[in-house]
Amino acid sequence: MTPRKPALLFAALLLLGIISDGVRNSADAQSSYSCPSGKTSCYQSGYAGLTGTEEHGRDTWYFWTGGDLDASGKAVVGDQALWRILTVQSHGTFDLLQAIDSRYRGRRFKFFGVISDPDCKPATHADRYGLWLDDCTSPDVPKLPDIPGEPTGVIGLRKFRNPNFKESEWDVNKYIADPAKVEPPYLIGLACAFCHVGFNPLHPPADPENPEWHNLHPGIGNQYFREQLFNTAKYPPERGLKTNDFRWQVANAQSPGTSETSQVATDHINNPNVINNIANLNFRPKHRERTADGVQRDVYHVLKDGSDSVGAACLDDPTEKPGVNDTACAALRVYVNIGLCASIWTTLQDPVYGLKRPQSVFDPKQARKENSACNQGWLATEGRMEGLEAFLRTLAPLHLADADGGTAWLPKDPQMVSHGKEVFARNCARCHSSKQPPQDYKGDQAAWFLQAVMQDDFLTDNFLSDDVRYPVSELGTNIERAMGSNAMEGHIWQEFSSETYKQQPSVHITGLVNPLHTSLNLLPVEATGGRGYYRTPTLANMWATAPFLHNNSVGIVNNDPSIAGRMTAYQDAMEKLLWPERRPGLKTIRRTTEASVFKYEEGGSVCIARDTPIDLIANVDLITPEKFRKDNSLTRLFCRLTGTGDLNELFLLTDNAPDFVQDRGHTYGATLPDADKRALIAYLKTF
């Protein structure tokens, strides 16, 4: 069983934009924009240099949810359909309409890490339906005829009229009591910006609760987002989940700046992972892979495990168009994962907790034949992918030297930086560089990398990753994300992973700590079906993106987007990366802070003892018969037994990914002399 609340799922997309830095000039590019309000900073004002196609992609990134209604005006086309489905099935535990309550404005960043829309302001009163929603009547709100919906006051969330709403039946108090029983006036959909827009490292806000548009960057990722706490938020806070609810324990333990991208559809593994930071996509390496149609394609490895790997194979016209549709299917899978065609694929699994039935495969071509709304949303979204890819290809890295006051934090000793280059060439460049020796190179590779890194233009046009998948047995990092199964043969997203991915060699994993007896190790684990790998992440913008590793586990989280805050986080993360003995280690095992309960919809309960490893319960894949989900003498006895913690050993035997120490692995620099480590820290500040 996986008692985890529905949450926003975003594949850590590869999509990125830029507000004011690194946009190239073009003959047909926008030259300037004057904000209607007279302000110097608004949405369009920071995009001088974008072509019309790139602007179209920018708008997709910020505002597109898949569409509004079908031709009949009755069926929802966009992803807002999914979030209503999840609200109904969770009986309001998850409800974005309540989470955006305007009475949280001014505290949204503090409580949830979400970013308020600069074009909106707090509501002074409830609307005609008794709902508190931000006032978004500023003349600066973008008027985009091809983008449906309205702003909500939270970046990346859009408001739509609900076609099933009947005003004569509306009662706000009944809705708040159980949103499953009353259709609300609005549906809330979400765009990529919700997770991927973060505070601009070059121009951080003076007040994170009240940023201006120039303080935002669409590609750095929201490093402070408290995903599950926001998803389950209610106003006032006392109406939210209680600390003795196991779902609160899962939510509270999730690291800021991460997203659990496989909660819906669940893979029964609690594996929240960092929201990707991406730059220099034009120089990202491609890899030759065979897709299900038997075609060999040059594709990107998308997602942490590189499982989104079919290039353009899912399109009606699957012809490869390099630089145009390289990311199309990876992006479309994300749009599906966040709600496109939800009326189809949510029937192929139990979308909330995964307890009632196993997954089935989502075939997009078949789904589009069966459902006109699905087809309409797919085609409309596919039609925007060329612009989206054009937009993300405008990106350049953000350098500390260009940040407001950033020069004060740059290394002052050129010899130390030069020393750091040498250390990087010897120890890091093999994986963390897209500039590699030619395939037929017969010379000394170490010497080749040293010569390359010492060049003044080494960082120019460098993706800073080979984008190769490496086995976790080599990396030594926490395996939970690498054990995700949704892209495997027979699982829900199999159509979006290549045959090459599915046929990767199995990975034999040893050295996993027993969380119940931490001096002991567990039996080895075998990762099969393509699982057990992580691709190399880019090091672009490294100075601004601490904590590190795929799960944000190495380094402090200080919730401070200022330059000083970022540099403090960077220094701490680098020291823990290079001096692994400074990491918390066993303390990073996520554990319940008090005795808690998970309640089935049917009335039964599972009791969890205090100090139980959270992933011991959350990673169990068990289709539970209905009689065991109901409240009866048998389930009450079972609850009492599990509440003692005495049965935790049994849960351990059925754990899908029994790796509990979050910050382990990637110890490649551990044996370097301290002087080498300090030099490397100095050099990486310039990335």
C-alpha cells in the first residue's frame, strides 16, 4: 500500500526559459515592451530578443494547461480535469482551489515555498461564491487570446469555469466539508511554471512574498517549494492534515525544492526528486536508442533516470527534426502526467493511493481514438511543442559574476581557480562535460581533458554533463528514484521509454542500511527492466542550486534566495559533498515524529508507531482487498499490532526500494587533499 496523498507531479521537465539574461537577438524578435500600468517590470517586459515562435513557447511554459473545454462545451480538455478527479477521490484532502486561498498571500512563501503572481494582490473580501481568491485585475495581466483560463495569484496555476457547476446547488460550507459532494464554480489547472519558475539568482527579490517579474526566472526551478504541504493546504491552517495523520508525516518529511513525480500514477515508491535546473540545451548530448517502432533515434535522456527517451516517436509524424521536436514526446508525457487525457489514464490505475488495482499501459494513440477531448487536448498541446522547444533553446547559464553583488562572492585568487580547473579535469570532467574526446581518440584521455578544461572557452557552449545513464551500484547514491517502475514494460508510461532503456543490464545493489537495525545491512537488491540508473546532471548554475544530488539531500535548506543565502547553501553543500563524513547520514532516514494513522476510504486503518521509517510504509506495493480496507474487528486488531512497530520487519520484506539513507553516495572527491577540495569549490562558483 502507498498511503500518500495526491500531489503535483512534475517530471523534472527539461523545459526552461529566461527573463532577462541570455536571450539571443533575432531579426523578427520583440524589441521592447511597455507595461500597461507604467511599471518597469511586468511579464512581457523582460523578453527583448525572443522571436514570435519563442514567445509562443514562453506563453506555453507559463500558462498552458492543455486547453479548456471540448467543442460541446461539456468535457474538460485541460489538466484541470485531473485535479478535480483527485479532489473528489481524496474527498478534499488534496484541493488546489482551497490551497490558493488569498488569505495566505503574504505568507505563501513562508508556509509553502510557492510564488505569488506579481500582477495580483490579496482579496479584501470573499467573492460571490464565498471563496477567497486573489485580485488579479491589474492591466499588466497578459492578454493571450490562444491561452484559456485566468490567473489565480499563484505562479503556474490557472483558474477555469467548471462546466458542471450549478449555482442553485452551491453551498460553500458543504464544499469545504467535502468537496467531493459539491461541484465548485472553478477548476484549477497548472502549467509547467508552477514548479519550474523560481527566484532569479541574478536579481533576487527584496521580499520573497512580494516579488516583481524581474525577480523571477522560469528555468532555475522552485528550490523552496513545499509540494505536499501546499497540495493539502486549507485555510485556516488548523483545517489541514493533523500531525498524527500518516499523510502529514509524508508531506512534512519531503525536502523543499523537490517534486514526487510518480505519485499519480503511483509507483509505490516515495521518491521526491529535485526540480531540474537546465541551461545550454543546444549543447546537450544525444544518445542513439531504439524505440518501440524499431527505429534507431538520437534522443535526449530525460528525467533523473533517463527513462523519457523516445524523441519524436509518439507524434503522428515521428520524423526526427533536430532542434525542433527533440523534446516533444518527453514534454507531452509530462502534460499527460499532470492531467492531459486524465479521463482515460486515471481509469488504468487507482490514482490516489494505488491500493485497489495494478497499473495498465496508457497508449496515447488508442486513447485519442476513444476520447475526443483527449485527442483535442493532445493535438493542441502537440501544436505548441515546437515553440516550447524554441523557447528553452534560448537559455544560457546564469553566472555569479552577473548577479547583483555577485562579484563579492567570486574567488579572488586566480591561482586557486587554475588549481580548481586541474582538479576538475582530473576528477570530474569525464562525466560533467559535453565536450569529450573524439570517438576515435587514441591518446591519453586525462591529458585531453586537462588541456580542454584549461582553455578559456571550456565553459562556453558546454552542457556540463555527458547525459549518460550510470548504474546506482557505481554512483552509490540513494536508489529510490532509480527504482521507479512507471516506464517499465507493462506499466503506465511504457510508450514513452525506449526499448534501449527497457533492456539495460540489471543492476546488483548492495550495502543498503537496515533502518530498524542501522548497524546491519539488508540483502542485495536487483534492479531490472531498465531501472537502477541515473543520468549525469548538468553543473550549470551550480552556485545557485544547492542542496545537491538528485533528492536535494546534500547541504542545508535555508529558504534564503538572496545571493548571500545561495552562497551559504552552496558552501555547505560542497563541503558535505567533498567531505562525506560531514553529512548527517543515518539522520536523513525519514521517520515519523509521532504515532500516526493512515485511514482507508472504506473506514479501516493502519497504525504506524513513532520513529517508524516513513518509506518503510510508503514504499510497500500491496493491492489490498476491500475487506481489509474496511473497519472491522480484524482490521482493528491489525492496526493495534502495526501500531506497536513489532511488524515493521514484515513491511521491510515488501519494500519496493529499501534504501533509507538519503544523502549517501557520490563520494568521488572524498580522498582528494583538502587543498584540492577548496580549489574545486572556488572553480565551481564560476559555473
